[in-house]
Amino acid sequence: MAGERMKLQVEAREQGGSAESRRLRARGFVPGVLYGGGKDAEPFAIGERELRRVLTGEHGTHAILDVVVGDDGQKARHAVLKEYQLHPTRGQLLHIDLQEVRLDQAIQAQVAVELVGEPEGVTMGGVLTQITREVNVEALPLEVPDRLELDVSALVIGDSLRVTDLTVPEGVKLLDEEDVVLASVSAPRVEEPEEVPEEEEGVEGEEVPGEEQPEGAAEAPAEPQADAAGEHQTTEG
């Protein structure tokens, strides 16, 4: 369960554009925004190392964050990770959004589905495919599970498991349709050999390019051209 609470000390920052964000990232900080609590969105900045330490803890992105803005002794505000942005190639954290929550009010979250067990169908040559990797749940912030396990060991070729087959802890409600497929075992794909087209036979009476001509049917040599200048010449004795 996501019962871990992590303190997150952040620095208040002025609302700025992309130029300010670039300067923060150059100094090793990640720009972010804290939403909710009946207050205006509050921009902040936090060191990337500190943020990664918090988000890679035991409960990962489902940890409850006790956010403290500045060093003026403000009361911690409970929040959860709402969204984050990564650089597409370098993996650098570019931006983070936090959502303030109340610990006594349910929230909605996405939870990973983890497949466990060795399907019977795989031992018979089948292929296991995970169709859906996350499901949507509703629960109190401290009761949102880190992940939901799905036992696939009984699956044979042609079988599948759906949302309705998931077992969730008490107090957790699944929000997805029950018939959404999570995992299935299919027969191995057999590649059929390519058919080699048969050589087309020539049609009778039709000239086949490159075919040898019958003996004696060689093309007759062209007649020599008359010497236009000699046609009216006479031989002198």
C-alpha cells in the first residue's frame, strides 16, 4: 500500500516562462506547480537529485508527499504526483505537477498490473501477451496500492484474463470496465513458406523473347545498296 509519506522541501519561485525554466534546469533544479487546496496554483522548484530520491523510493510515484514550500516554517501540505515530463532522449526531469489532497478523501490513480506465475500455455509453446499494463482505481490516498498482481499460471492457449479477474484490497475500487482484457496466451505464430510462382510457358504461335530461331531461318543479309554515283557511269574501253 502507498502508506509511505515522504517530506519534500521545495523553493517558491516566480511564475515564469520557458527562459526561467531553462535557467533552473541548468542549475540542477526541476520547475513544478502545486495545485489544489482551494488555493491558486503555486509554482516551485526542487533539486532534481532530491526529487528522484523521493520518486524512486519503496512506493515510487504513489508516495504521499508532505510538501513544505520555503523555509518559513509553513505547515506541510499533503500531495501526490499528478504528472511529470521527461526529456525524450536524455531522461532528464523537465517538469512536475503535484496535486494537493486530503488524507480522508478518496482520490483516483493509475496502478500498474504485475503478471505473476508461469502460464501452462507457455510451457506448451504458447505466447503470453500483456494487453493492459495499468488500471484506474479510487481509494483514500494512503490506501492506493503500489501495484496489483495478476496470477496467470492457469492460462492455457486461447485463455485470457480481464479486469474482473483482479483481486483488490478492501477500500479500493476499480474504475475500468470489467471486460477489459489484461493478459492472454495465444498459439505461436507459424510462418507459411512463400510460394514460388511457376514459370509461365510461352503461348503457341507467340514469339518468345530470346528463343533460338530454327535452323535455316537466319535473317537474310541486306541487299547491297546501289552506288548512286555509278548508276550512269559507262566503262571506257
